[in-house]
Amino acid sequence: MDKLYRISAKLGFIMAIDILTDTRPQAPDKRPTPERPVRLAARNLPTEEVISMHSHSWGQFTYTPQGMMQILANNNTWFVPPLRAIWIPPNVAHEVRIIEPSHLRLLNIHADFAPFRGTDCLVLEVSPLLRELIACMEVIEVASPREFHIAAVIMDELQAAKALPIRLPMPRDKRLKNLCEILLADPASGLTMEDYAVQVGASSRTLSRLFEQELDMSFTAWRQQMRLSKASPLITSGKPLSQVASELGYASQSAFSAMFKKTFGESPSSFFKQR
């Protein structure tokens, strides 16, 4: 990106966006319009920064080519490494938590041009082409014919992006939410629900009922989904599969690979090699 910036400066291009280094709101003139339906916003943020819960009338493709973030929306949470992004529909309240220093690149898309229908957030793969198109949006001349054409290609690429079956529902009940936060902080823990019941002040029977009522899954299924949701960030950070399996509480690398393949249809080594 630095090299691309230097080349564009020599050629006399105008930077399309300002890169914020804090969580203050974007200026109103950065919002998408029917004439310019795709606008790029950028923030370079350090660890533990939080863009608090908010919503807006446009949709948002939330992506970081560098770093790691956690997105909360619709009582779900996602961990987003550079290989993935989250589509957040218009008017959906969401929060962004920075886990590692991140270069957020947010494609704000006018509601009339939303590439996906409904109010569900989607986990999407970021193709090499889409990654370069987003990078290009940082350095092209604003409101130019080139910006319009690149935005059109971005929309096509978004619609072709593969959705991934990763969704980690989060509860509303305080006791169950406390339990889920404990699990998120220590995914390798082998404690039983009876052990956690003592910590959160509710019987295991009550917690089991709450898992089914609020999250439509069992304690075991939720923990399994949580571990898988944290697997990709660990793998993309360069950690070997054996270490990832250990940090997530699997008895062996083969046990982790088997569960990964059951969910995604291929082994983790094959999945990430292709990407």
C-alpha cells in the first residue's frame, strides 16, 4: 500500500479518503449517495479500541487487510481476520472491537444498491481481486469516472463472494452472557457446565435451558462453534495447526482438523492453502 501511495502521488492522483486514527464519526460528506453508491472509509486503530454500538442507513462491508477485529451485531459475534469480511445490512446496530492493530477498510454502500437482501449479517471471503479493488479506492481521484467503474466492479465481486457458515450467537440473559464471555476468554478450558454454573450463579439445568431457548443450541454445540470461529484468526496469524488445536482445547491436531472439515467441507490446511 505504501508503494501504491508513492506511485499515485508521483502521478498526481488525489487521495480519495482520509485515514482516521481514532473512533470519531466519519464526516457527513463521506456517506454514500445514489450518485456515488460505494464510498470507502478507513481507520487505522490500535488494540482494544472500540467503535461502540451504532447503526446507519447504508450497508457496510467491514474488512481489515491487516490486523484482527471482533464484530457484534444481531446478538451474534464474529472474529474477522484479513481473509474474511462481514457484510452488515443497513440499519443493523453493530459494534467493532479491535483485537490486534488493524487497518479497517469499510465499504459504505447505499441501501438502494445493497448486494444482499435481508437483515442478516454475512461472513464473506475476500478474494485477491476484491482486496486490490479496495486498495485502489484509497488512491484514485475522488468522484472520477474511474471511481465509478471500480465501484461497479466491487459490487460484482461482492455478489460473487462466498459466504462462510460461521455464526456465533450471543445471549441476552446476564448469567448466560457471563458464561459465554468466560468461554470466549478461555476457549481451551475443559470445564463442564456444572463447573461454570458455580461461577455465574445459576444451576446447570437453568443454563442448559437458556442455551436452548436463547441460542437454539446446546452448551457443547455453542462451545464447538466458538472454537471454530476463533480458529481462522489463529491460523492466519501463522500459528501451526498443532498449536491452534491446543489453544482451542482439542485433544489433538487430527481432532481439530476433523471438526473443521465437518463444518467447512475441507481440511484447514487445504482451506487456507487455496486462499
